[in-house]
Amino acid sequence: MHLSRQYICIALSFALAFPVYAQTIQINRDNKTIAISTTDEASATADIAAVTVGYEVYDADAESAYADGGKLSHAILDALHRAGVDDKTIESTGQSLERNTNFDDKDKPEQRAKKQFIMSQSWEVSVSPSSAAEVIRASISAGANKSGSIDWRFSDRKGLQAKAAANALVKARAVATQMAEGLHVKLGELVYASNETPSVKLFIPRPGLVMNAESASVASSLVLPALEIRPQTIREEATVYAVFAIE
């Protein structure tokens, strides 16, 4: 068995002191042990899709940009409600109105004059994976030109972490058994186990579907097909430190 990621220590005649939050285990000639630190994981298919929905509009002055943004804001939420999205699952993540300082070098003076201010707003819409495509379709059809990225989540994350820890403990016993056989001793009972803080693997959303500002007004008149979207696999990792008696 390949043990490059596992740290194995056999202590026969000295005391091992754990951190202050763990109990102190006395290891001596009368209390022979094998201590194993090992890592494993558990996985499950995401059951929550947190979809980013948002827009960005330009205009010649702040008031006009705000007015255009207000219309889009109501249109997008109305479209989501018509698609069956519960208002409780929609959370605002940002909104801003600011002067535009990032012009395209190809923009002509008259084009720049129409892009002096930027109004933007975004939401996070948490739905089942099967509803993610419809959320994206409905929002873009209503003019949401900064939408589409998804943060995949699993509702029972603690349960998944517990499963990862259980898998790591099973792995630790298998390694300890192999070590005991190599020492020509019999592996006894588990006398101590500590589950270290699991490392969290974060999913960084890819950029969403983006249309330019001019296409936002056109989108509401289009009948867009829903995308084919499949949920990701969520993985949790746990490290277990286990001490087994040997006979």
C-alpha cells in the first residue's frame, strides 16, 4: 500500500502530549500503541445551484442610468417570479451607480458620451440544479446581461464532512492493521481518535454569460432555449488522527 500521504508513528516508551483541546494519552511499555494520521474524502452531487443574475447598463447621466437600471431590475425579478422562483431564494449581492472610467479605445466621442455612467445590480438565486437553466434563461430574456455563473453547493455539508471522517478512520485502521502485521503483533481496540478541521474545497464560479449593453434591450424580445446544465460533484476532505492499542 502506498503511504506517501500518511504519517505513521509507533510509540512504545514515551508519553505523547496532544494539544490543549485533546486529552493526554500515556504511552509506555504497558500501553503499546500505533498512531496513524490519514486523510480521506466523501463526495455527493450538488443539490443547490446558486445562480448569479445581474445586469450592467450605461447612460449619459446618472439619473438616466439609474432609471434604466430600475426598469431592468423590476423586469428581471418579475421574470424570475413567473418562472416559479420563490422570492425567499433571491438575495441581493451588489448594486452600484458610478462614473465610467473604462472606455473602449475604439469608441467614438458620441459613443463615449452615451456611456458616462454605469448602473449595475446582481442577485444570487438559489434553486435546485434542475431549475438552474430556467433561471438563467428567464433572467437573460428579461435583460440580465451579466448572468450565468453557478456556485454549486450541498445542503448537508456537515453530514458529508462526517462521512469523510468515517472514511478516514476506516483507512487509518487498515493502515494500522498492515503495520501491526509487519511488527508481528495483533492490532487491538481504538483508544483515541481526533478529527482535524476539514479542508474546504471551494468552487470558484467561472464567468457567466455576458452580453454587451446594447444587446440587453434586444434580449427581452427573444425566445431563448434553456441550457443543458449538470450539477457538479461536491467533495469534503477530513484528516483523522487515530491511536490503536497493540497486543
